Amino acid sequence: MDKREGNGIETPMVFAAALADGMGANVCIRRLKAGETLYVEGESADYCYEIVSGVIKEYNTLEDGRRQVAEFYSAVEMFGFSESEDQLHTAEAITPCTVRCYPREAFMKTVAASPALSASFLKTLMTRLHRARERMVMIGRMSAIQRVATFLLRLADDQEARANVHLAMSRQDIADHLGLTIETVCRTLTELKKQQIIVMESARIFTIADEASLEAVAMGSRARLH
Amino acid sequence: MDKREGNGIETPMVFAAALADGMGANVCIRRLKAGETLYVEGESADYCYEIVSGVIKEYNTLEDGRRQVAEFYSAVEMFGFSESEDQLHTAEAITPCTVRCYPREAFMKTVAASPALSASFLKTLMTRLHRARERMVMIGRMSAIQRVATFLLRLADDQEARANVHLAMSRQDIADHLGLTIETVCRTLTELKKQQIIVMESARIFTIADEASLEAVAMGSRARLH
DNA sequence: CGCCGCCTTGACTCCCTTCAATGCGAGTGG
DNA sequence: CCACTCGCATTGAAGGGAGTCAAGGCGGCG
């Protein structure tokens, strides 16, 4: 299973286009500041969203306050659909964001009415499911350094860059995404720096200095701490 | 997030019925012995499946031979759809099984062509996605005993029983499902026995003796080993 | 300048894995 | 009927990787 596929633009053009046709009048744009929530777990799910710019994290909060970040979404991804009437996650902007909002009922009807849209939407969901399972493998079976390496590689791929890759999210967000603690994420990044596999331009910007090694670490070559 | 919802019959009746109408002629039945594989990761995905009887595990194998079991499927669940042309998982019978096989192309077309079927199928996929995310939380944030307790409760719910609940899968399968080792699963079960929260009739049959405690353990009351 | 949030590092602990041996039930053949 | 075996399950001992607790460090902003 390739951990690095399935990124980039996963919402075929036909999607946005046909949607705009079908329900143009009801769509609205919303702008969010960093830290603002788009929706909160438990509230009524009235809209589906398409992200135009910025980065959004979707997460659950456990009883003890810990979080599990299910996904980070960036430009042109759709999200916010749920099989229940209520939102099952909380979505929060981690950078200033622009999102397009589709009324849920109308959105679902429009999709169900068009075979082409249905097929696209099904595909999006299946991709999402596949990603979730990849991450289950990652969280369940990979060491901290493997998880972080995999995460960095995915970010670099998404941004189609190897130098000055931007970390939109905080260390805490990364930890919550990878099923680690913030301290472990830090130490692991430090270790990758020490091994000169990555260079940190700043806390939020990094460059991959040795991609082969980073991939080797991600694949589980026993490159240990120490 | 309630860990115990979303089980049981998740494929609405309209599904099977309309499918039978739409493509009755092309559907075939297949029987599997325990241990037989239905499909293997990487091979061409020509069918979608509906399980009539028995239990199937769907998993990935990592380079080093470890496995991550994505799901166990039992009666009346549909599975085997993938966004790619190829199977992304391996499906293997863990008991003797009967499955109904739908040719993939025709299946997808039939679904996309019918708004009602589309809606059902979407719901199934969203439920599956939700389950995958619940399990990400479980694997990423819960202790071994919490995971095992949660797993036992889910099994009992699926079988709608509290006594003589059947474990169709081996300890290894459970471990691979929960992101643990077989030894940890064993020790954890032993600990739950010692605390008289469960009783093991045999290695593969258990009874929940103290459901409240089992739920407390699953929720994370600090019931430690020792 | 000084506060505040985020990040980093250190020391210690502990839960889970690893490695290794033993138990146990079912099927087989002498 | 019983010895033998094979796969699965259980238990023990030891070690390590990541969590926890605690103390700075650093950069941005009023």
C-alpha cells in the first residue's frame, strides 16, 4: 500500500461545475480567521463544504480533553458530510480560510439525482475511507519516527515542494493527527535534524535534505533514536 | 462519540431488493471454507460482495509480515468496493462463508442510476468512514485494556447477547485489528477474567459477567493491569 | 521591555513489545 | 486407546519506546 498516493485534487472538475449549475443560487462563501470553528461536534449538519483557500482541521475531542485529528483539508477538497443529521467532528481553521458552503439537503439531492455526480462523490468517499485505513495502519503499527517521516513526505507531496515546505499546523495538531504527544513529535523532528535528513528553516518551515533517507525511515528501516 | 453505534444491519432493505431487480441475472453465490481468500490485495477488483453467512476479515499485510485488519464483516454487510481498479485489501474467510457476488461495473452503474440506491450506498460508505475514524481514535489514544473491552462490547452488541458470545476470530486476528500483539491481547483477557468482568467458557466463547465494569474499562476508568 | 503562546529538552516511569517456554485441544495413525 | 503432532493460546521475564512531569527557550506583539 503506497502511503503517498491519493492526495492532491481528489474532487473531479465535473463536481464543482455541475454543483454550481445545479444549485448556484444557494451556495454561499464564508471566511474564517485562524482558530475559528466552522462547525462543532454534535450540532446540526446543515452544510457541506468545499475549501477554497487555507487549511482546516477536522477532529474529535475525547472526554479527557485529548484530541484525534481525523484530517487536514486544503484547497479544493470537500468535507463535512456525515451519515447522521449531526456533525460527528469539529472543524476548525488553522489558517485564515475561505470555504464554499452547500446546503446539505440540496447538495445530497443534487448528487443523488445525477449519475455522474454520484459516481464522483462515491469515489471521493472511497478515497477518504482508504486514507483513513492507511492512517489506521500508520497509527497502529508504525513507530513515532516512521509516522512523522510519513507525515512530512505527504506534506511535501501535497505542496509539490522539497524545500521550504510549510507546516500550517502546530506541533499539538501534528501530535493529535499522528496519535503521539507533542513532546514525541518535537524529539522526533530534532532527531531527523540531527541525522541531517531534514533542515528546519523555522519551527513551521522545513526542507527535505535527504529524501531517500526520509523515505527509508518512513518505510521502517531501523533508523532508531540514538 | 458513541463507540457502540453503527453496527448491526447497515444495509437498508431497499438496497438488496433493488439490486436483485436491477441485476439479478448477473449475481452469483460463492461459498468459502475457513481460511480461503475471496480476493487479494493488488488483484483486479471485479466484484462487490454481500455476505450471507459467516465472517470475513479484510486486511493489509505490511512489508515485515505484520497485518492490520481493517474490518470484520458478517451477515448482510456489503464490502469490496474500492476507488481503484484494484483491490486495496485482502479478504479472507475466518469461518465457512456464503457471499453474494455483484459484478463491479454493473453494480456501480446500477447504484449511480438510482437516487435511492445512491443514497443508501452513500450512507453505507459514510458509516464505514465513521467507523474507521472511531477505530483510529481507539488505536491512537486508548490503552490495551480499553481497546479489548471496547472490542468485546461491540461483538456482544453485534450478536445481541451477553452470554456465550462467540469469537469467530483468532487472538492474532484480534491483535491485528486492535493494533496490539497477540500476547497483549491474551494478558488483557486474562486480566478481565481475574477481575471477574468476563468469563471465558472456552478460548473462543465468553460471557460478560459485569457489563457496567466492562463499559467503565472501555471508557477509560483507570482500571490497570495489577 | 516583558508577557504569552508555542516549541524544545531533560529525567523518569511504565505499558506494551519482544523473546522464549509451556499448556492445551483436536485430529491422526500406530 | 494412547502417543504424537500441529496450531493456537497462555504465561513469564526483560527491555525499550513513548508518555508524563517539569523546566527552560524563543519569537512575536502590545
